Amino acid sequence: MNMAVRSYKKELLDEEDIPFPAIQRNMQELNFINTWLGGHSITIAGLKQLLGNRKEVLVCEIGCGGGDNMVALYTWCKSNNIKAIFYGIDIKPACIHFASGRSELQTNTTWLQCDYRTAKFDRKPDIIFSSLFCHHFTNEQLIKQLQWMAQHATIGFFINDLQRHALAYHLIKQLTSVFSSSYLVKHDAPLSVARGFKKHEWCNLLQKGGLSNATVVWKWAFRYLVIYKHG
């Protein structure tokens, strides 16, 4: 796999009519990966940087998948006496069905099964974020996505996504081949890395979107945390 440029090969998860048990297993394994490889800690770090001293926040995740990122944020907010309510947006009905069953998100979350661009909010989110979502899009689509996030958040947005790196590609391919029982994860996890980003690419996308004051910071393991805050 050539890591010099982003791959645009489609992931299996981007296809329609995936059986629900396969989606469910995929979501469970992604939660495990995010927990043990530090993905959730990066998401929490993004929220903390934008939250400041606020004790109440409305957070929106686009491409929410199985809801594990929102559960991680809810748990952290609860332990820090912060009232958190959420919008969870995903275009796949199966993902919304799975995520909406999480007990932690039963009373504090509004679920929107739609393309994020068509979402209608009763109240504008304070913070919008995505995790492992951006690499599903072309660079041109991403510029518009970044602008949309900035326009629809009162405080700002953050992104947690993959660094495109040969070592990351081969490590996740080996790990999932041994430990994963999901055909989606085995196929898509290494491909996601190949569809990921290098820092200069993020900086270029942000600049083209008129968001050059955003920060891009490398995080273990092979991720970038992108944060934009309104001035």
C-alpha cells in the first residue's frame, strides 16, 4: 500500500445493506480499539480544550457510529460534574439503532439518522466533533465538512482521526488478523489508515477552508487531534 498519497478505495462499511449483526460486531470491536489504543482519551482531550470552565455543554457527533465516543465523553463529564447533552448523527439506520440502545445515552441524547449536512437542530451545538469519520471523504468534501462544523458550532469543533503511516498500517493489519472476528474490521481497519492524513495535508485542508487558525497535534497511537475554536 502506497502511503505517499491517500487511498480512495472504498471501505466495506461504506456499502449499503450490511447485515445488522455485522454492524454490531464492528461497533463493539471499534469501541475496544478506541479504548485500548487511546482513541477515547484523545476525544476527551479535544472536548476539554474547547470546554474551558463550562459546567454545561451541548455536544454533537457527526458519524457517531455505535455511540462509544459519546459514552466516553458522558462518563468523563459526569465524573467532573459537567452536564452534557448530545446530538448523535449517522446516515446508517443500523448505527443509530445500535447507539440509541446504550443506557448512558437514553435520556440525554437526540438521535438524527441523516446525512449530517441535512441535520436540523432545535438548538445549535456548542461543540461538534468527529472521530474516525473524516477519512471516509475526499479532500474536496472535507473542506466543506470543516466549514460546516465551524458554522454550526457556537464554540468550535475537534476531530480525532488517523495518521497515514506505514507502521500503523502494518501493525493494525496484523493485530486485527489475529484478534478480530469482524470481517469489516479486518478489511477496513488497515484501509482506514491508508485513507488517513499527514499533518501538512490537514493544514492545507484547513487553510483552504478558511480555518488556518486551527491546531493540528499528533497523538499516540498514530492519530491527529484537530481543534478549531471561534475567536
